[in-house]
Amino acid sequence: MNIVKTYINEHKNRFVEELIEFLKIPSVSADSAYKNDVLKTANFVSESLKKAGCDKVEICETPGYPIVYGEKIIDKNLPTVLAYGHYDVQPPDPINLWDSPPFEPIIKKTDIHPEGAIFARGACDDKGQMFMHIKALEYMTSTGNLPCNVKFMIEGEEEVGSKNLSWFVPRNKEKLVNDVILISDTGMIANDIPSITTGLRGLSYVEVEVTGPNRDLHSGLYGGAVANPINILTKMIASLHDENNHITIPGFYDAVEELSTLERTEMAKAPFSLENYKKALDIEDVYGEKGYSTNERNSIRPTLDVNGIWGGYTGEGAKTVIASKAFAKISMRLVPNQNWEKITELFKNHFESIAPKSVKVIVKPHHGGQGYVTPIDTIAYKAASKAYETSFGKTPIPQRSGGSIPIVALFEQELKSKTILMGFGLDSDAIHSPNEHFGIWNFLKGIETIPYFYQNFTELSKK
């Protein structure tokens, strides 16, 4: 296994060039205008798996975008690792805030990434991180260092809720049988402070529509006499938090787990600089639920945020109009034990109940998923921890993430498998934002670390 660095050094330029070609394809699953590009990306993944050494690769059709499946079975008596990732990406909007075109990858040096980072949509989430697993397989098969069986399941709808993966998994349990699921769609604390994600928040995503008059109205003739849907919507949204930034939806916190003082104390040991955090975001102060630290607010506490809001005239100049409709997209990040479907129902009932009679309100659920906590006393976690110790020279810190990978809970339910989250991105990599990027050092470090997980997991499974 000590030849992995040598292999990476010999092939790193090609690895980066291949990733750049991958990132050029605009696989935006949320926008049907990109449908052909999403399908083209699935083919790219398929060909990459074949070149990396998979003996069997399939593009599996679903009611939506296809799932790319690959496998390399060397001995059915050996453990099987199932690597999951996604090839779709977030929409690049707002385009004008990108320093370079989102689907024309460029490499730039930054203070955090002095060796360079690739700037492009999907660089970190999740094309770059998923591609690490394909290149790690290439290394293991090319050098005869694959210690166990491997399967890949790469989907194209993670950014829109993985609806058709939920359709695919129960129908393909035999194909997907495994001993552990390995995912790199999370991050770590810093390049010199490795960490393993042990918890994910769940998600409930909805869209709301508020309708007032049956057409747009002249604000001079009707202003003050007819309800303005935009005004009403903003008041309704504002009421969803109280003065302590506590969510006001009745029953919202009923299933929320309150961590013990000991658990919160252990969390607080993770290195964190509030001043650096504020500086990186160019803000004067942080903001959130009273009684909790920044790291607690974005990991172990549920949240409710407006992701987009619109209505009326937003073009250049002025148009004095009372809009007929106003809209908002709202996401709620949930903690383990909160059922996303129940939370969606609670939100719908509450939001409709607080609407004045002067407007009509429709709540449209989009997608969601359960939160997840993985134990740290399993063979898989120990194998991952030992892998980081080998490649980083440090024991990784277990850390709960504020992000969501809704499908993880489904994997455990349907496949009876635990998931290990080995992320190599950083919070500063601007995923879901303009100027998303992924450090070349991080990309190569992931390729180096992943084979050690395979080796450790195989060895520990024999004991």
C-alpha cells in the first residue's frame, strides 16, 4: 500500500485533467434544459468506471435520471464495499457572481489551497469527491492492491431529493448487497485537522404560494385597500421564528434530541475560531438560536431558512404594482428522530392556519429525508479512522455535519448497511454557491486515503 503516493504522483496531472473534463459537463438535475447534459454525464461516469477496472458496468434506467452501477468482484468470500456518489450538480445561479464561468473549470491558488484549487460547479459537491473513488479503484486494480470486492452506485438526482434512487434501491437489493457503504459527500475541519462525519441532518423542502387579487393591481388605486401578497408572505415568514430564533411551528421540536452536557462538551473540543469564521464570511456577527454555539446551531439543532423569495416587478426601473402572487422556497434542516414527512405536514398546517382571509395559501412539498447518526465503535469507523491516521498522520475527529444526504437513512433501512462518511472538502469550498472549488491537494489526498480504508476494513473484518 505504500506505493499509492508514487502512483498518484505519476498520474496526478491526468487525474486532474480528467476531473476537469468531467466538470465541463453541466449536469444540473433541477433544470430540464440540461437533460441531455445530465445523460451525457452518466455516460462519462460509466466509461470512467470501466477504465478504472470494473468488470461490470450498467447504466440503470429509472423513472428519472439513470443510476450508474459498477462492480469489481474478486472473491465472494471477501467483504464488499459499496461506494455511493452523485453526478448531478446544483444550478450555477447567480451566474454574475462567479469570477469565472461555472462550467469552464480553472485552477487558481488561494490562501487555503496554495497548491491550487479547481473552480467549477460540482468541483467539490460531488463530482470531485466521487471521482476520487473511481481513481482510487484505478490505483488498486492497476497495482494489484484491491483487497476486497467493490460496487459503485452513482446517481443523478441527489440535488433534487434522490426520488428515483428511493425507487431503485428496494428493487435492486440483491445487486446492492454489501458490508458497508462508503460516501464522500461531506467535508473535514481543515487540511491539517482531519475529521469523519458521524451525523447528518434531515431535510424538508417546500414551496409556498400566496395569492391575493386575481390580477396585478395599480398600487395607487388599490394600495392600502387590498392585501399585498408579498407583504403578507414576508410577515408570515417572519412569524416562523420568535425573538430567540426559536421556530414557532407547534410540535416542531417534539422529537428533537437534546444532547447531554457531556456530549456538547466533547463537541466543543473541535478546533474552531469564531473570528476566522466571521472573517471568512465577511460578517460582523453570527446569528442563530439562543443558547447554542455556532457549531451546535449548524449541526445538532434544526433550522428553517428561506432559500428564495419572489413576486411582483423585479426588473430595471420602477413599476408601481401590487402583485397577484408571491412565492418562496423554504428548507428545514432536521436532526435525527425528526420525521421529515411529519415536519412537512406540521409546516403546511401551520402556514395555512396563519394566513389572513384576504389571501389564499398553497404549500407544495418538494422532497426530504431523515437525519442520520453513525456509531463510532464499528469496524467500518475504525477502518476509516486508521486510514486517516496513515495518510494524514493524525487521528480524525468525529464530527456531526449540518448538511443532509437523505438517502443514507434509506440505505440502512433497505440494505441493512452502515454508512461511513469520508469527506475531503472544506467549509470554505463554496458548495451550492458561486465560485465553488475543490483543492487539488484534497482531491489527491482522498485518492490516497480511500485505499487504506479498503485494506483496513478487509483486515478488521477477518478478526
